[in-house]
Amino acid sequence: MDGDVHVTPRYLAGSPGYGDAGFAPVAHWPHHHLDEGPHQLVVTSPDHCIRIGWAGDDYDLWTISAAPDAVSGPQWTAIVNQNTPPELGAALTTALAQDWTDGQDRFLAAPSPYWADSVAPLVAAGWERTGAEAGTVELAAPDRNAGLYINRSRRDLWAGPPGWGTRAEITFSPRTPSHLIAATAAAFTDPTPAARWREGLHPELAARAQLKPVVPPRPPVPTPRDLRPRLGVRPPVPVGSIPRWSTATTPSAALPARPAARR
């Protein structure tokens, strides 16, 4: 099992310390293990247009970007910090893997001029618009433990209370395609809980989330064949051999002489 409690909503689950869920959609892509630099691992699409960097001991844990070709600078970038549940990052890598497989370079599409196109899953889930600062858009989840912030320079999805060890953040640059932001936003509204170890949860996150014990799966119900008693089979006695405690005669023993017939 991946934990002993289920955390709902999943955006309050924090990071388990590894990014397996985020890398699962691109597990078949080339992996580059680096000895130097901020990223210990970089996973790229086969043509190197999409790059997913993992910095295992940094605040900005993931750096995800896309470019028109292997040597050009990134057209857009997404930064995922160390408190973000990898299940949320997996929504982005899943969409990227699908875009690349489709072969239409949709991961380089120009973003929609309408901010609502990138946050439609949040609005559908009941997130409300808050804030009144000119030139910005802010949405908040019904529990006020997650939100969205958009201005001219970035698009931020966040969750959890402020703090180095509690606030999860995914920051997109302005040219990020709207459908990729929407796919990531949809993961915030997914009701599927995240499995975590209770002792690894930050206390402030645990206080805001709903925790339910993980129930191990029951063992399979035995079939009639399983319940049938096994009958022991006595090994055969080798021919020509008689145990010393037996009084039987062997087939090769001499038969007693038959008495002569009377005349």
C-alpha cells in the first residue's frame, strides 16, 4: 500500500517525497540522469521538444517546458513546488504525453484569449471568484483551501495554508496552452483521495483535510477446490523389497514342496 490514510481533498495531501505518479504517464520516454545541475533527472519526449526536470532536493521540484524543437528555448514553462501532490502534476504530464502521441503539436498551441477557458473545471466544481485587484483573476475552492491566481505574468494554482512546508503551487508562464492548465485544474477537483502515511502528513494539512484509514484488501474467498482436504498418498513399496517388520513373503521366496500324491 502507498499509505495508511486516504486524504480528501487530494490537493491537501502534500508530497510523499517521490514523483512516481507524475512520471508514470511518460515512463516510456527517454530518461536522462544528470550528475550536475539543479535537476537530478530529466525526462524528454523522443524528439526532445517536451522536457520534464526533477530536482529532488529543491523547492521548485518540477520544471516542465515545451519548445518547437530540441535546441530552441522553451515557449512556456510550468514550475511545480515540493509541496504539490504528484497526482496533480500527473494530470499535466498525462496531457502532454497525449498531445505528443497525437502528433499535432497541440502542446505548443497559443493560449485562449479568454481566461475562463483554462479554468472551466474549477468553475464547474463551484469555485468562486474572489478579489478585486485590477488586471487579475482570483478563484477560491468552496473550502477556501485552494485557489487560482491569474495576472499578466503568470497563472498560479495553489493549495494549503501559506508556509514553506504547506503551500502547494503550480505556476504556468503566460504562453502555456489553455487546455494544459485546464487539465491540471481538473485534477484539483477530482474527488479521488490520495493515499499517504499519516506520520508523514504536515499537521496543518492533516487538520484541514479529511482522513480515512486505508482498509487493506480482503484475501480472496477460497474456492471448493481450495477447501477440499488433500489426501495423503502412500508411496509404493519397491518390488523385491520387504520392510523388516513385515511377515509377508516376497514373490521370489521359495514355495514349500507339495506332498506326493497317494497311490
